[in-house]
Amino acid sequence: MQNRRLGSSAIYVSDICMGTMTFGSQADEAMSHRILDMSFEAGINFFDAAETYPVPPKPEYCGLTEEILGRWMKTRSRDALIIATKVSGPSHVWFRSPQRAGMTALDRHNVVAAVEASLRRLQTDYIDLYQTHWPDHGARYEDALRALDDLVSAGKVRITGCSNETSWGLMKALSVSDAGGLQRYDTIQNNFSLNNRRFEDELAQVCRKEGVSLIPYSPLAGGVLSGKYQDGARPEGARFTNYLSMEGRQNAMARRFVNEKSLASTAKFAAIAAEAGMSLVTLATAWSKAHDFVASTIVGATHVDQLPDIFKAAEVTLTPEIMKKIDAVSREIMYPMG
């Protein structure tokens, strides 16, 4: 693993981050701890959670992932770990925190209540990276940013970041911080994969110019880029298999990931990977972390058998020829011109 700086902070992390959103749902505690053990032994020191995990969010399970991660953290030196977690934010109703009766506005009350609860569940005195999970564009940015700044001053949080933010929202937050002398966001955690390159349109430039690092999630496009949904397959227990059987927002999200275009591009990316002598999982993960605005790519697993192909990406540098082939597929299928 390479170590990279988060934004302009003093924190360095492994260039692969282990996401934990399946811990407590698709992966039980024993399997979750095995995944964490193998990740740490492979050189990963960066672990990402959220107050609402595991997914799909259910009131009775909300917070369980942080509890599972917290119990594992007791088996390691705290200083050897970089732990990230998040306060909900209001954008998606089904991601709201039942611990606070659905109140997810990013004001001081909810931010402080959320961080205190996460500290208890994680059994730690501080969180390395604390992120706003969804933006609150209807609220004053000063409210959340001052609360986060106070948490940094109190030693409960080291640095801050945002997630699922727009280019306007990120620039707004940075301008408010600069004007008020407040802690700046060092990171943004957004969707970014071979099948979703929209981050490159505007946000990549913001990151480069403002010293903010992307921590991309879903580099495998929710598992689509593992190839498991090809030819109409619906593997039992897979997230989008479950979501496609539901109604409403989760079904709509699944169809954004599993559709004719995404499956066609996945087939072509799989051919590129095979020609290069690697799995599609390795190719997709290596591509994600190949960008200069990326600090660490968040991966996820439900079983240890999925880890070797992910870990191989740490040693892979994609050649210019492979990158050109990938770009050609993106232009042909995902972002056709003309």
C-alpha cells in the first residue's frame, strides 16, 4: 500500500480504505472482524463507517456497524488506525438517524449529538475524519462548520470532510470556512467509478485547486463491476438483488447502477482486464486510485474471499495504453459524444 495525504492535513492513509457498510447486515460480526484483520495485515490503516450503517438502513440495526468496528479496534493500537465516520444529513429519508428521531439537519445540536454517539459506539476518544454524510443546502453552512470546528478544538475530531456534495456546496463550505477562520473540509467522499465518472466534470478541478482529496466510494459500482450481474444474473444476498425486489428509492437506485449501459460497459471493461491479465475487480480498483485528486479508494466486502483481488490493486499501476482503452469504452457507452 502507498500512503497518501488527506487534503492539506497532516494525516496520511493507505491508498485503499476498507468500507464497513455491510458489517452487521451482509457480514456478521465474526466475518467483519476477519475482513478487518486481513485488511490491516495487508497494509490498510484507513476504515470508513457512518452512524446509519449497516445498509440498507433499518432503525433496529442503525449504529451496529460502528459497534462492530469499535470492538475490533480494541484488538489494535488506536494510533495505528485512521477511523472515519459520518453524521447523516437530511438528503435521503431512508438514511436518517433513528437515534435522533429522524432529525438530521446539519445544525450544532445534531452534529454534536451524532459525534458523541459515534464516539461511544466506537469506544474511542477521537475520530480521525468526521464527515457530513449528505449536504444540507437549505441550512446555513456556518452552523455545521462552527460545530465541526469546535469538535476539532476539543480534540474529539482531527479533520473534517463532506460526502455526496456538489461542486457549489463544496466551494460554499470552503468559502465559509476561509471567511470565518474555521476548519476546512480536507476530503469529499462521492461516488466515482468506471461506470460513473461525473466527478471529473467539475469536482475534480475543485479538489485540485483547493487542496481537497476525493475518497471515492463504490469503485465497483455497487458490485456491478465485479461482473456478478451480467447476463441477467441476480446473485442471492447481493445488495442490488435485494434492492430490485423492493419498491421506491432503493429500487430506483439499483436501476441506476444495474442497467443496459452499465452492463454493456462492464462487459467491455472485463475484456480489457482479461487482456491485461487481471480481474475486473483489480482493474476497477486500480483505476480509481490512479487519479491525482484521489487519496484513498473505499472498497467493501461481505466475505474474505473477495479481498485478494482488491488487495492486488495496491500493486498495480495501469499503463497509458490500458487507460486509453478504458477512456474509449467510457466515450462509447457511458458518455457518448455527438
